[in-house]
Amino acid sequence: MTRICQVFRSPLKSEMYLYVDKAEGCARVPEPLLARFGDPQPVLVLALSEGRKLARVAAAEVLAAIEAQGFFLQMPPADAVLKQRENARD
């Protein structure tokens, strides 16, 4: 499956990105998340399929998150490592 995605960057947190379905925009992103993310700044639009290479995350993971919850939040590298460590402890 290929999905046209819009990617936004956070003006409040360096290297934090939000992926959404371009047709839906940010409609399914929870308001508290948008408040912490800041006013989404458009970065790019891309056709995303499971086989596409992304720098920090598997495209299949992004697509699954968009399908399930309407968005995928890419955290900055240091935050992502801390989150993985916290999840490993649970």
C-alpha cells in the first residue's frame, strides 16, 4: 500500500516530526499533542510505501501508526533512545 503523507516539523522541538495522511491533515492528531508540538510547519509531501527507506524509522511502522491513530510522531534522536530504554524497563 502506498499513502501520500505530509510531514511537519515542530517549531518548539528540534528534530521532532509529525507524519500524517495528506488527505486528512492533522484532523486525527490529538489536541494535547498539537499543543506540545507547536504550530506544525510543513516540510515535505512524499509517497510512502512499506519498502521505502527512511532515515530513522521503518516505513512500515509509520504507515501502521497513521492507519491506527492518524499520525506518526518521530521524536528527536536522544528522546527516542530514552523512550526505548523506558519501554525496555516496563
